[in-house]
Amino acid sequence: MLELKHQAFVEEAQRRGHATVAQLRLCFQLLALSSAIDRDCASRLAPHGLSEGRFIVLFLLHGAGGTLPPHELAERAGVTRATISGLLDGLQRDGLLQRRNDAEDGRRLQIVLTARGKRLAGDLFDQHTQWIGGLFNGLDSREQVQLSLLLEKVWRHTDAGQEAGT
């Protein structure tokens, strides 16, 4: 399950007699799982001409009733305004959304899903949630809760987790 670079790291830690080999292996297993999920996600979205970022914009718009201003999309997606502009450009070129002047304030833009964008966003969101949920079908509900608690515990030892706790 480990990537070759991580396996090499574990083997070197073993060779040097480090006591944390088991923890290293756990970390690298988690990284391998995360990478596999990311690759699977990309391969499921690619036939639709979507990246994860473009998919996020579509489902955010769909969930908001099909229209939002660009700054709000950027905020909800957790990206910069420059990044959202690039994502919107590509989605507009593909005919999945349009930019329109706000009816109340002509200086402001509204991003609006096209009919095709609405269909794709709805269908893919349902497919994607089923796929993600299916990743955990091998765990019963007690194991899922336990895994969640364990991941939270590890998260608290990361720099980001410690910053969030302060």
C-alpha cells in the first residue's frame, strides 16, 4: 500500500533503529490512501472535463439555487479571487455557466449556471457522494465513528490542528 518513496523512508528508519517506524508506516498509509482517493476523484471527474476545483464551483452554484457573485463563490470554495476567475473562465467556455450583470447593481456580476451546468452539477454531486460514501462500506457505523475520532486525534498533533485549537 505504501508508495516506493515512503517504503524507502520506512526501511531507512528501520535500518537506523528508530522507535517510530510503526507511526511512520501509519502516516504513509494515510498519505497513500489520500493520494489514491485524489487520483480516483480526478479520474471520475475528467470525462466531464472537470477538475476538483471546477466541480466545487458547480455544486456550490447548484446548491445556491444556480447563482452567486464571484467573491462569494471564492469565499465558499476557499480560493482566491484570481483562482475563481480562472475556474469561471473555463466553465463559461464549456457552456456550464454565464456571467451576468446583477439586476439590482449593474456594476456587480452574478454567476449563473446554464441548464447544462445544472444537470451536470446535480448528477455528478449525487454520483460523487455515493462513491465517497462507498469508500467506507467496509466499516460498520461503530468503526466509522472510531476512525473519525482517531483521525481527529492525529489532526490535533499537526501544525494546522494546533493552530485551529488556539
